[in-house]
Amino acid sequence: MRIAVDAFGTDKAPFPEVEGSIHAIKEDLCNEIILVGDEHILQAELDKYYYDHNRIRIYHASERIEMHDHAAEVVRMKKDSSMVKTVELHKNGEADAALSAGNSGAFMAASLLAYGRIKGVSRPAIAAALPTTIEQPAILLDMGANVDCDAENLLQFAQLGSIYFTYCYQKPNPRVGLLNIGEESTKGNALTREAYELLSAAKDLNFIGNIEGKEILSGKFDVIVCDGFVGNVVLKTIEGVVRAVFDMLKEQLEKDWIAKIGAILSFPAYSFLKRKLDHTEFGGALLLGLNGTSIVCHGSSDAKAIKNAIRFAVRTVQSGFVQHSKDYFRER
Amino acid sequence: MRIAVDAFGTDKAPFPEVEGSIHAIKEDLCNEIILVGDEHILQAELDKYYYDHNRIRIYHASERIEMHDHAAEVVRMKKDSSMVKTVELHKNGEADAALSAGNSGAFMAASLLAYGRIKGVSRPAIAAALPTTIEQPAILLDMGANVDCDAENLLQFAQLGSIYFTYCYQKPNPRVGLLNIGEESTKGNALTREAYELLSAAKDLNFIGNIEGKEILSGKFDVIVCDGFVGNVVLKTIEGVVRAVFDMLKEQLEKDWIAKIGAILSFPAYSFLKRKLDHTEFGGALLLGLNGTSIVCHGSSDAKAIKNAIRFAVRTVQSGFVQHSKDYFRER
């Protein structure tokens, strides 16, 4: 198992990428990691660590894709960028998966250019795993690859998400929900009302109905579908609300010394919860519908997040997700 | 100052409506409350309390609009419903504002039918107040009245929201943000990209740019605009995340006795925060763009929420919001 890691994706690149890769190899999560990017910078950074030189190697790339770069154009213009080289390593069979914490739109474009879509899939999507009040996470898609969708797209997101959940989480027949503004079938905008019809008619899906925003973290749904605009807004809203609640709680706890002592005693409970809700624990988000395995991480990922994303990439490859997706869409 | 209250709106109607009205009068929030609904039920409920009989009266209505009723049809079919009678009392000048915790779509339809739109406003909207990490709330609109919008609608939401914030919160020149998936002007779906252009060109608005989901509770924006589908999903997501965080925290705190003692010591901090984030503290949501004052409350409102909504209704009437809106759109 070999993972290609774009070493120039995070806000603090290449430090989290290099450290995360070192930890992944130390924990034996995969056999080999190929760090992609400027070889001088990467070698200097790697030299700070003790590690098995046979299991981490550098693949040189002179350019870097920035967050503000225009996704579709940049992958054609920056052919020698670390991101483009990362997906090419996977395409050429030198790596079993490609991982980047850079511009997710550009990563989708680069992946599409390198290995294309699965036949039968019209719009690949990005699926994020969310913590829930139960043990098992829920996945939300699309989280931003397709900002304007039609009902057919949402149906395919549900299909891809169900395959993902079935094989990556080993839970067959996942419960699919359509993110909407009410539980009744007649609720919603033009898009979701039409999508409801399609999802209800899809016999091979376990569509259990509309899901309202307040149920996203409830664990009652496994696969939650929406267009990429709504998904992206919701994902960032969840992130912001969790941060705001902890910030407000901290401020309150620091206001009086009895509450502060209480907080010290309760510290393990807080830190467990923070960890549970922390996106860095969830590894990366998977690009679905591609003829390859691309994992995208949050730009603010730290070494732990990168390491978890490498673990997630390995698990995804082992699950045979791409092949299962191909089989599904071939049979249709 | 007289407020007409639909006494059959909440899930537990008419108990919260009656008790909330009693408290509002006891706290002298307004001069008179007209409770609208079945007179026998309401009289029996009122008889449980001591109150000033000159300041709370019953206005009989035999029907009740349900949450699953189709909004546009029901207001024409259930002419003798408590909701329709409530708006009529305001229309006829017997009350200065109408308040309901029932079906918000139906309440919008009933209000439109009774007093119509302000000239120049094409789509009235519902604005909710949200708690932020700073003292002052932010308002989000539309929160569900218009699930499919065009860019012009979003521009009007920004204008109505700015007038609301200026007069109801007495903060002129409120900072307007467009809810979007990135800060850059080129980000977004077809709707938000076009709306960005219109908002940037509107000289009388203090448009400060796109706002991502993670900033909604940050207090950096006063008026946040989006279509009603996104607004409704976001609002319910915030509600769900806050509840999930507190539930998970409670579960963790109960797992070991030291953490539990800590939680007892920190209790005032938790309860302050819960109160701050509790939608019942925020009074109602205002229907903007109407030729009258309609306030809609959450269906799960308790007596405290109803009382706060009455206070909010009074403040809105006193602010002259409707007249200021009329003046604004007349000059355009």
C-alpha cells in the first residue's frame, strides 16, 4: 500500500504533511509514502526526523497550487505542481491513492483530468464524514464540488454515498436522507421536491425521507445528500457553531473561580468531546465517482489530521470502493 | 400598545400562549393582549390565573391551522381559524401587531392576504435573530418564506434586513453579508454570484462581502442574507448542533464522578450559555416587507418564549419599522 501525499496543500505546508507522513509510517499505516513537492525543502524537513528511508521518498514538483487559484484553469497551467504530480503518481500506478489538503476544487479538477469519471457518473462529488451523537459517523455529500445541481445529480450522490458507506464503514443498506426544510414529501424547493420523487422511486436505495438540519448530527441517517452549495454552507456552519459554543463556554467558565475549578475537574470530558467534534479526527473527505482514489483534507489540517487521512486513504483502497462503484454503475 | 396573539399556534397550545400573555401583562410589556381562539378553552385556561381582566381579552375563533396544512390554501379555507382572525385584528386596527407560533408559511400567507406587501417589495421574508459570540445578535434572512429566489430577491432581503437592524436594534449602517461558500467574489452558485454583483453595486447598503457558514455566530456580520431554503437549513442546523454538543457534553460529564462534580461547580456557566443559545430567549422572527407587523414564533415555544416574543413585537412596533420600510421603498 503506497500513498502519494501532496506536501504543499495545508496552510502550514509542508510541516503537517511531512510530520503526518512520518507518524503514519511509524504506526505502520501503509508501506510507503511518496511526498510530492520541492525536493530541497522536503529533504531539509525530513532530515529533522528519524524514519525508515525505504518507506518515505520524495517526488519533485516545482510548483504549488494556491487556495485562490481558479480550479479548472490552474491544473492545466501548473502542470508541475505538487497536486498535479500527486494525482499522476496514482494514475501511473506508482501510488494506490492520492491525498491533498490544498484547493479542493483544483484537486477535483486534477483528479478528473488524470483518471476521469466512472462511466455512468455524471458529476463526481465530495463526501465528508460528520460526528454524530451515536458512535458511527454520518456522511454528507456533496460538500462543494457541484454548487448547482439537478435532481439526477442528487440521486447519483445518494447512490455513490450508499456504496461508500456500505464498503468503507462496512454497513450495508445505509439509511439515506435528503437534506430539506421539512419532513413531508411536499416540502422543499424545486430541486429537492424533484429529488424526493427520484429517491423514493430508486428501489436499490434505503431512502428513509427528508432530513432537517437539526437532525444532521442525530445519527438517524447514514448518508445525507444535498447540492454542493448547501453542503458546503452546512459543513462550515457546523464547524463554526461547535467553535462558538466552546469559545462561549470557555469565556463563561473563566468568569468565576468556582466554575473554573469545576472546569478543571471536568477537563477530560471536554477534551474527549472536543476530540470527537474535531474535524482533524475524521481524516479526509473522499472524492466519489472518480476512476481513482483521491482524498482531500482541510487546509488547516495538522500532522494528526494528515496521519488520519492517510489511514482513511488506506481503508478506502482496501474497501475496494472504486471497483464497487464501477460495478454498480456498469450494471445500470 | 395592543398585541393580538394566536392562542393555537404552539405544539402545546394554548398553554404557552395563555401563560406567556399573563406574564407579559404582569411585566407590563404592553397595554392589552387579545388571545384569539376557542373561547371556552381559553376562558377555562385563563381562569387558572389572577390577572387584570381589563388587559387580556378573548376573541373567538372556531378553527385551528395545523402544521401540515398547505400554507396558501388553508388561509382561504379556514377563514375562522385563530391565525386568520389574529391578522385580521391587526388589519382592522384593533391590535398593533399580530403574533403566532403556528405554521409559518400559513402565517405569511394570512398576513399577505390581510395587509399585503409594502409597495416595491416583491417577496416578503422572515428574519430570525441569532446569538453571536459578541453581545449583539445577528439576523439571518430569508429563513424559509422563499425557497427559490433570484438575485433581486436577495438584494431586497439585504435592504429590508438593514432597515430592521437599523431601527429595531438601533444600530445604523449594519454590516451586510451574503452567505456563500467562500470569501472571494467569484465563489458561489449562479444565484450568489449574481447577488454579489447587485449587493456590491447597492450604494445605500453596507455590504462587506461574502460570509461563510463558520462565521455566522462570529458577530462580524449584522445582516446575513440567503435564500429561504439555505436559511431554513442553516437555522435548523445551528439548533441541532447546539443541542448535540450539550447532549454529548452531558453524556461525557455523567461518565465519571469527578467530571460530574466539576459540572456541578460549573453549572452557572452552562446555564448562562444554554440560555444565551436558547431560541426561546430570542423572541420571535419578524416577517419583513409586509404592510403590517407579524411576528412568528417557534412551534415548540414555551410561555417564556411567547412572553419574549410579545416584548419583541412591542419593540418592533415602537421602532416604526413598517413605516421606515415604506419610506425606503417609496423613494426608490
